[in-house]
Amino acid sequence: MLRVNDYFHIRRFSMTKKGTKTQKSVILGMCAVLLPTIFLPVNTQPAAGAAAILNLNPAADSYVSSEAAAVNYGKAASMVTKQAAVNDRSAYLKFDLSGITGTITSAKLKLYVKNRSASVSRSVYAVSTDNWTENGLTYSSRPPYGSQVGAAVITSPGWVEFDVTSYIKGEHAGDKTASLYIKDPVPSSDAGIEFYSKENGTNIPVLAVTTGTASTAPAPFVHPGGLFKQSDLDRMKYMVQAGVEPYLTSFNELKADAKSSYLYTVKGDPSWTSVNRGGLHGSEFESDVTAAYLNALMWAITGDARHADKAVQIFNTWSSLTEVTGGGTEALNAGLFAWKLVEAAEIIKSTYSGWAPADLQKFKDMLVYPGYSSTGVPSSVTQNNGTFYWRIYNGDPGRHGNQDLLAWRAMISMGVFLDNRTMYDRALRYFKGLPHRPDDLPYTPGPSISGTQLGTNMYFDTFQANRQSTTADWGYNGVLQHYIWENGQNQESSRDQQHAFLGVGTAAGIAEVAWNQGDDVWNSLDNRLLKGFEFMSKYNTSYIASFPDQPGPWEPDNFIQRTDRTGRWFSKRMNPHFESDFVRVSRGDFPGKRPVYEQAVAHFQVRMGQGSLAPWTERSRDVAVSKSGYEKTGFSLDHPGWGALTFRRPPGAAGDPVKGFAGGVPSFGVHVLPGTVEAEHYDHFPASGEGRTYHDLSAGNSGGQYRSDSVDIQSVSTGGYALTDLDAGEWYTYTVFVPVTGKYKVRVGYASPSGGGAVKFAFNGTDAGSPTALPATGSWTAWSAHTAADQVQLSAGVQTMRVYVGGTSDKFVLDRIQIEAVN
């Protein structure tokens, strides 16, 4: 058996130099037989069935300025974007897509930020005409732009990525030319961003297109992949094992809840076929769902199979249901009952082998009884026959947003659990305001027009709704942009604050499931969810706590008066009460009842690095903790709860650790030390990982291998991969678990023909010594191991490990990182 160090010395690949970048290739034989070298240039199209990354530079790029409306900037080395009161400067780019073959699976516009005046966002918009030229474009002659097709927050100079996959797919299917328009989405923000243009010669714009052949098979799901991936469950377990706070306290409080016990007495009966929230068997079902969810978490954290068995017992008990009723609010009641049940089932199905296949299938069938269809509603579905899916499949087009959202919240998790891509897409597309899939049932049409006024008060007016059917897939209050409005106010802000919390928290749940499946809606619509959390948080938290910059309650000066998408309600002002009950106060009544903040802080602050944009979200989390302790279950089945255990992330842990990819799908899991971490397994990030999980100074993947990020990766002869074309100043982040506090040694496996490179490590944000020079190994084909840091004091717990590249650029390739305990 080979030892790790032996492996370092026999691993091989060859390379030649081309310009300033290294073109590396795989030697197909090992030691005994040396076969010819095969080169894979970055922009070579792959063989049929393979995937490749095609890096396209713009055919034209420029910017325009309203202050100089007749001036052409086509020869400028940069593109300025800025929205000021007296001057509008925006950029245009055009790409030739005719050379793309195969099926586009990803398209990312990558721009290098030369200068910035603030941490701001930029949005990319579609341009319907391509007949503009680089040397003829002016503000006066500029083509009009259309809908937003991508967005990103820019926090520092360097590369920034915009996911424009959907738009590029459409343009490639059309005239094979794509024009893009970039501007600040905030009018008169006066925040400038300067991007390099193709005339600069270095760090020029890139459209990175990942292609493969068309497949009729749906993309596989991540499992577990509801609210929690395996790496999330690992983080909970390992933090509790290490005794790290607040994870340990939150876990002990969870453990003390009677419904988390494997001794919990199941309330339901296997003979029952009907359930009605608030009616027949409703209280028993609600109790059992909570117990199933908590026992699933306990199983994942403790490994005690008795918890998994208890959850399975609950699933099996309710698998005979044929009727879910709600007294006119079926979508709300079925969605509220189903989402947490399915989340629990997803954990158990994905991590426990003790759920008998026949029982599992019976449970799956129950969720869609009398059977799933994407072409028509089964004729046997009636008010008294049909379960969860057929109560939520069209959301709730006639009520407030939280009721519509809860239906789609259940459906998106159900799609993951059932491995049903059509169902998953149905929920996600509705939430994003997109039309239904052509192979699926349409959404409810509209519009819904306000009819006779039924009532009025100082906060809202009510109307009779008259629904029309002239517009397909109308989209009601559960669509993100129709629930959280552009100023952050939500559709229920004028109703009461309890429902506002429920709606925003439910929207975050949909976004989290989508994120775990690789779809970013958390940050869509110019950070609409962040704006929603901030607006709600500032209004409610300033009512119960004072801050130096807000000593008294904040009253919005930008309230939007608007009719909702059902036509039933017209919002007039913020409502601090409970709907039409003007005695009780709902404002500020969220600590202990609405555990929505740990999840939001984890995303905005740690994942996205946007803490400065979401101060009230963090303040609200902290106020809630100070008044009621760490998050618990909250009200009814409304929220996941227990966020200090389940959602809180270590500092700097923006991404999620992976141990490989199967069919392009990440295999998530925390790296356990002591052990070896493959260099190419830096943390995964569904959106652009630049500046979050890695920092790479060149656009695209020069090796064209393994991952579609702008990280240079080359395959090696034994079937693995290595980081290549490493430039001084780059870094890569890995999430690891240190079981025992102590001293550790860090070694790297690398190859370097002449030396000159260096590495430095940091753990949990603290440097582990100074940069260490890497000696020459003799050639690019001679692998060696070298100690990069010794006697490194590490604390127990899950934390980030970051490797920094130093010395002279392009002097070594990095294969793996080995951490050893020092006796």
C-alpha cells in the first residue's frame, strides 16, 4: 500500500509553456509506458458527450455618457458605470455565440473591476438589437435595454461574475449574438464602478460558457438537499461534538424539547385517512410533524438510530392519508402541514437506511395521492379526495402572500424529496415570476381586478376581487417581486407584522432550498430579500430597542401605496396592530415567536459578506436572543427554528465544503482533520465564488477541467486534479473540522521545476505563520511534499482553512493539503 508521501512522488503530468500561462496535459501512462502528450487548449470544443468551458471575449464593448451624448468611447481602456443626478454612464458588450456547439449549461459574464467608489450592485440587462458598433455607439444612438438578466454585488476590485445563463441560452438559440447592458440599478446613487474593456489588453471581459451535449435526463438533485445539505448536518454535529457555542446550548435546548425524544408517543393512527388543520386530526398531525422534524435533526447530530426510527414511525403512521382539507384555505393549510414533514423525510431518506423501501414508496405516493400528473388534474381529485400536492399545485391566487408562499414552500421541498424536476421547477419558476414549463400545467391566469369596495380603515382598503383570464401565468402575491416590493416593504406590511414575518421567513425558506440545489434567488431582483428583511427589521426592532443611529421607532418615509395582485387589498400605511384588531399590537412582537433571523444573518453576513447592507437584520437577531434566548420552534409549524444550531455559520465560511462531484452535482461534506484535502475541493458556492470561496486573478478556468468557476484546474495522470496557473495573491478556502484542540502540521503536495513559489495558511481567519517558500522539485512532473506550517495551534470545531499563494506567479501546481497532528 502506498503512503501519502509515496503517492506524491509517483503522481505525474506534463506541461509546456505558452505565453504567460501554462498549457498542461495528462500523461496517459504511468512509469512503465509513456504515451504521447495530449493538449486541451482552453477553447477547444470537447468530444461528443463531454463538457467544456469556452471563454469568449467581446466582439465589441464600450460605454456611454449622457453628459457627453455625442461622444464615442469605443477606444477607451475601461468602461465607466455610474448613475448620478446629472450624468448617466452605462456599458454595452456584444458577444459572438456562433462558435458554441453542444448544449449551454452555464454562462457567466466576468468583468474585472478596476476602480470602485463604494460597495454597490450592478445589474445586467438584455439588449434586443445587435446592430450597434463599438466605434459608433454614443448615448444618443444607444439601443434600448430590456429585462434584467443578471446582477452582482461588488465589494472590492478584482473579478466579478454575473450569471446570465438563461439569456445566453436564448440568444444562442436565436441569432447567435448577445448584447448586454450594464448599469447601476439604483437611480442617482452616485456610486461609480469602472470595468476593464477589451482595449485594456489584460483582464479583459470574458463570457465563460460551459457546454455539453443535450440530455433527456433531468439534472440530479443534491441529497440531502432541502434546507440542509450533508455539510450543514456535519457542521451541526461537529460543532456540538466540539462544544462550540452557541451550537451546544441550542442543541441542549433542542434535546430538552419533549418532541425531540425517541420516546415521543406518536399521536396519529395508521388507519386515519383524513386530516384537517384546525379540525379532524389536525392537532395530532401538527404535533407529530414537529416530532418527526426534531427527531430527524437529533439523528443527524447524534447518530442515534432510535431518533431516525421515531421519525420513520411517524412517516409510516400518516402514509394512509387520502384527504387533506382546509375549509377554503387548502393551499395554506396543506403547505403549512407538508413543508416541515417533507424536510424531515428528506433528511431521513438521504442519511438513514432503516426506512423500508415499500414504506418509503407508500409515503411518497401519499404526498401526491391520487397520483402525480403534469398534464392534467386527475378526475378523482375532489374536495374530499386528494392530498398535499393537489391542494398546493396552484398556490393560493386569492389570498395574502404568506398563504400563496407556503404552498410553493412545500412544493419546492417536495420536488427535491421526490426527485421530481418538473415539480421543483414549478415552485421555483412561480417564485421567480417566470411562466410555467411547457411540459407542465399552467399557473392561474389573471389579472385579478378590484371590484366593489368592501371596507376601509387607516391601514388598508378591501375589495371584491374579479379575476379575469386574459393573461396566462399572472403570478399572485407569492411571487417574490409581488410579495417584497422594491423598497423592501412587503404585501402584508399593512395587514400586521406577524404575517409579514411569516411571509418573509417563508420566502427565505424557498430561497434556501433553491440555493442548496444550485439556484440563486436569495440575491435576485437587486437583493430583494435583503431589502425585505431590512425594512421589516428596522420597523419592528426600532420599536422595542434603541440604537445610537435610531433612538426611537422608525416610521417609513418611503411607504408604497399599492393594490396587491389579487385585487382584494390596497395598502395605505404600516399596520402596527393585528389586521383589523386595533387594540392588540403586533409590532415588535417577534422574539420567541418568529425565529427567522439566524438563517438570514448566515446568508447576508457570512455567505455574501453584506453585513454592512443588512445591519438591522443582525440587530434583530441579537435583540431576539437577548429577549428570548436562542431560536426555538416558534409559532406552530411556521418556521424551521433552532437557527443557532442549524443555520449559524463560522466566520468566513461563505461556501460549503465538497469532497467531489458526481455528474456535475457536488458531494457535500466537511473535511475532517487530521487528514488530506484535495486542492481542487475548495468550498462550493452556487453564485460567483470570487472573493468568497476563492480569489483567482485570471478569468476562466485555464485548464478547462472539473469545475466551472474561474479557478484554473488541470487533470493529472492518476485521475485526479490539481490547481494550476497559480498567481501570487490568489487564495482558496476549505471548511474543515478539528476534533481536538492541539498543535498540527500542514504539508502540501506540489510540483515545481525551479522553485520561486510560496504558500501561507490561515485557520479561522488567523494566519498560521509566515509564507513558506516551496523548493524546486526538479520538473513539472516531479511531485513532492513540503511542510508549509508546523506547530500550528488549532481550536476544536468547524472552521475555515485558507491557502494563500505567494512568491513568484506560475511557479508551482498544488495537488493536495495534508494536516497531521503533532504529538
